[in-house]
Amino acid sequence: MSWRIVFVFCILSLLSPLAVAQEVRPAEKSVLLLIPEDTALPAMATLVASLRSSLWEAQGGPITLDVESLDLGWARGAAYTHALHTWYLAKYQERRPDALIAFRSDTIQLALQLRRELWPDIPMIVLSEDERLWEQQARLERVAGLWLRYDMRATAELALQLLPGTRRLALVNGSSPWERAQQEQMVRELQPLLAQRGLEFIDLSNLPLSELLQRARTLPDDTTVLTFSFMTDTSGRPFVGREIARMFLSASNRPCFALHESVLGLGFVGGALVSYEAVGQQLSMLTSRVLRGAQEEFLAPLKPASVDTLTVDARALRRWAIPRARVPHGVRLAFDEPTLWERYRWWGLGALTFSGLQALVAGGSWWSAAAACGPRPSSSNANAWRSSRRWRHVEPWTSWPT
């Protein structure tokens, strides 16, 4: 019997470390993310991917990110909002996340209501484009947040530095309720600049797509175009902003500036571009601190998210003949590919040097050969020398001398 006891003891000793590891392994967390638009949009897709990967890294362990797209830019009305609310109440009645994240002010309102009815004690993280969010409503407990600014004023100032001959600023924007609310804020920010520089403002927002493209082809020569978003036009038709940007850039006869890094490379000159990868990273850091129990985050005001960078597309500079010397110091220069001469400069210089050496060698050989043939007659004997050799010249219509 003794050998059986020893065998059982050995098996238990081998299994005990696994049992201890399972006991100390942290419980898997789950986070629910509510975003305003479909993840098919490049900006939303980038934000979700960045948040998911950054959360896993920040937590140092497994974490589940559930994503719900509300399509608020493509659908509108109280009936749709009520249907969303009813649907999520039913879907998450038996599911409890460890934290709730909401992006954009219209999404935040729905998320706050769901939290109040389903999970009033879980922490919530908001990413608001409205710095005055808590001035407009009472702040609930256990809510932390970041402020995402779309800096149209900085974009306009960059445009005026690159294009000092600008006399008109045109603004392109969509017609969804959120886009119109953002435009009101942006126009307020631009008013002092327009007055200071004496600029005319051209409103290209709230237009049908066909009319917008037609206007883009006939803008005055001293116009610079600022763009924000284009999710719907006046008819309510939904659009993918990136595709509308391609169409508008193809039609526009004037340089265009943007606010989203997701459209960089399509032909925009630049702007204060928001990086949605950076948005996801900053959201993940704040969420991770909240999940670890950082209570001070719930008392702080909305912190500005440093996710935008003044950026210029070097290829667009060349297209619009904008001197690179006008690019302000500190502005990021994207797609700064070397020209053909810059890329092959040393090869070209080497070839020119080699050709020059060949010419010198050939010239030296010619002079050596000339010197070997003897000295030429002096100028005083030049005529006699020519006369003595004149018989050698035969005109084509004469015969050989006898």
C-alpha cells in the first residue's frame, strides 16, 4: 500500500502549482463601448482596434471589449432613439459589464440613461467633443472623461500661413444633427479670425451632394476650403465620409484642409488632424486606471485629449505649388518622399564625374598624338607651307596631276 500513497502524493504535488496559479489569476474583465457610427467607417474602425489592443496591454491580462454601433449619423428622430433604448435594455438585462465607455455627446446621453436603469453602480468613461458637457447637465457619480477637440481654428490658421493670398474661407459639412451642432461651434471659433483678416465666409454645408460637387468646381481663385464631415446630405441619404472626400477632392478647384487623420493621403493639404489611434490609446489608459479603482478620476473635469497634430501632406504642397518654406516650424510633414534628383543625386554626380574624367583622358590623348606628329609651321612660313602642299588638293572636276 505504501507505494500507492507515494504515487498519489507525487500527483498532488505536481497539480498544486496549477491550482495556485488558477487561484491567483485575475478575473477577466469586460467593457462595453458605445460608439455613434458604424465600425465600417475608417475613424471608428481605427478607434475600436486601438482601444482593444491597448486595453489588453494596459490590463496585462484578458479583457473583453463589446462594441455597439448606434448609427446616429445615419438615422435620426425620437422614434429611432427610443427603439435603441428599448433594444439595449433587453439585450443587456442579464449582462453586466465592468465598465461602460461612450464616445460623442449624443451617444453619451443614451449611455447615461442605460447605466441609470441597468447598472447604476458601474464606472463610466466618456469621450466628449463638448468641453462644457457637465455645465449642461448634472454629473453623475463614478463618471470619468476626456475632451476631444476638433480644432477648426488652428486648421484655418495653418491654411492662411500656407496660402497667404486667401480672401475667402469655404466650409464643407454634412447635414446630420450632430454635424450641424459641431458647425455652429466651429463657426463661432472662426468668427474672430474672419473679422481680423477681413475674410469672406462661404457656407457649403447643408447642400445636396450633386450641388456641393458643382459648387466645388467653380470656387473663386482666392478661396481655401475647410472640411469637417459628411455623413448625410439634406435628403437624409447616408454616406461614407471618406468616399465623399475622394469625390469632393476630385471636383474641387481649390486646396482643401481637413480635421481627421483617416483622410490624410487622399489629397488634403493638411490640418489639425485627429488621430483615432491615439484616441483609443488614451481611452484605454483612462479605462484601465478606473478598472484598477482610481477614484480621483471621477472628480476631475474633462481632461483634453492630446490626439491632434498639425500635419501637412508634402505631395499636396507640390500639387498646389506651395513653397515648403511656408510650412511653420514644428508642423509634421507627411509623405515627404524625395524627388528623383534627391533620390539619385549621388549616382548622378558620380556619372558626371566619371564622364568628366573620360573627357580629360580623351583630351590628353589627343594632345599627345598631336605633339608626336611634330611642330606645326610658324606663321611666317605658313603661306609657303600651304603652297608646297597645294598640289595635293584636287578639285572634284579636275584630273590627277601628271
